[in-house]
Amino acid sequence: MKAITVEPKKPGAARVEDVPEPDAHYGSVLVEAVAVGVCGTDVEMVEGKYGWAPPGKKRLVLGHESLGRVIDPGPASGLKKGDLVVGIVRRPDPVPCPHCAVGEWDMCSNGQYTERGIKQIDGYMSERWRIEPEYAIKVDPTLGILGALLEPTTVVAKAWETVKMIGQRSFWEPRKALITGAGPIGLLAALIGVQHGLEVHVLDRVTSGHKPDLVKALGATYHSTNVENVGFEPEIIIECTGVGSVIGESIQKVGAGGVVCLTGVGTGGITSRAAVADISAAVVLKNNTVVGSVNANKRHWYKAGEALARADRKWLECLITRREKPENFKQALDRKPDDIKVVIQFSDI
Ligand SMILES: [Zn+2]
């Protein structure tokens, strides 16, 4: 079968190649790939900046934002032939650490977790893949190809849960949330914010095109200014850019008792003008919380599935701006200005 593979840490070594059918040790459920979303992590892996091959192998099958159709449910999975499923990405570490031991692999504390398509386990960019029944998430069949948005939605489902848990340490009836960045993560964060009944504001650099339209279609407000100049004090900021200046301004802008949840991963960039002790003083004096959030456990996968199932299908469809064939995967990874989410489509749906 065909698969898109990389040689981790070797730039430009990605290719479509013939690989053996998925090995039984990957799990008893056999799935035909429908589509796999691409994100910044895939781009970094193709550029040789990130990724680990399975033990004893040189190459890794890429892909972690999966969507597939069950060909063979195997014994006792509760799945049926034809069901749409998405594969959970992370697996607990073998020790396991206390978090992994209780199923909170997203909080793994020893770093020895593995991840499909990223760290030591083949991913989902192959014509067929296998999965353990307990790591296969059944998707609402009416979502169709939109099920490929589930993995990025899990990231924001966890971020929102984290914000709520922190907020509830004291009286907590937030009204206004600011999302920084209107990429797929930011837009999905905005969707969940609106579903929670909040007044949602989204900030991004672009002034026209899909992003402002999608924000307005949610009933949220679009801003193309700095965080400093949004004109109100959000109680919640979900930071999805990873840009230093945006992070710095967010920490200073959030209202008293507010929560800034960082989900973006960046490096270097512009240094914030404010000194660390000044930022810290603002956080202390306003009882604010700055929290990082990455990955997701099974509870978040379930919540993300619920959020997508409730969402307007036409709006979700606008998030998938391009579909490419596996042989054109390089085009899929080449980010164009109007792209929101690009998927590699393996079979019709
Ligand atoms: Zn662990």
C-alpha cells in the first residue's frame, strides 16, 4: 500500500512509497484512510526539525490528524464495518508515570510517551492503518470529511477545560473571551467559546478573506489590531499564535482573576517590551493565571467530538480550504495565504 513517509531529522526526505500492510501489533481494528489533515508539526517533520522513527527503523509514516472508515472491526471493538473513526495520537509511556497510569497521557511527566506519526509509532498517512479499539474514536457519521478536524479540536477542548477548572477556584461567570490567532486552532477555540455562551473576540493580522468572515459567521467579533488595543479586558485569553509580543500583551491585558491559556508554540521573535518582574507583578496583583496546554486525553477527544457534532456543518466546511491527493503531499504542506486547514484525501467519502 501507499504511504507518505519521512526520515526524521533528515530535511527533504519525505516521499510517497510502497510499504507493507499495517502490522497486526498496531491493533485489531483495520481502517481505510479517508483523509489526514496537515499542520505545522508535519511541516517541521518534513523539514527535518522534529520526529522520531519507530525503534529499529529509519523511516516513519507521517500523519496524526486522521479520519478513516472501518474495514474490519475485529473482535470486541463495538465498531461496525463502515464506521468513521479517528485515531488518538498519543500513547502512554511504558513506565508508566502517574499521569499515564490514570489515562492522562496528555500530562505525561517523564516524556517517554509515544505519538502516532510523530514519535516512534507510524502515523495515519497510509492507505490502510490499524488501531487498538480503545484508541479509535467513533465520529458522528453526518460529519463526513469534517471528522478530520477532530484532532485539532481536541487541543482546544482541553484548553477550554483547563481554563474553566482554573476559573472555578473562585467566583467565575466569565463573559468575554479573546482568541489570538485565526488559524484552525484559533477558529476552533472560538467555536467552543461561542458554544459556551461567551462573547468571543478573535484577533489576527489579516484584514480580509476567510478568517474575518468565519469569525463573523460565528457571531464573534474580529480584530486586526494589537491585543493592547482591543478596547476591553477579556476574562479569558486563549493564545494560539506562539508569537512573543502577542503572548506578552495577552498576559498584561487579561482582566483581574483572568486566565491566559497558551497553546501556541513559537521560538524567539520579538521580545516583549515589558520586564519580567513587571509582568509578574501584574499577574500577582490581579490574581491572574498563565497556563500552558498541549495534547489531549480521551475525555477531551470525546468532548471535541461533541463540539464538532453540534457545530454548523457549512461553517466547518469552510475550515477545510484545500484537499490534495497523497501524491501531491508536498503541495499540501506548502502553506498558501488563504489556507486554513489542508487535508490529504486518500479515498472518497
Ligand atoms: Zn507518562
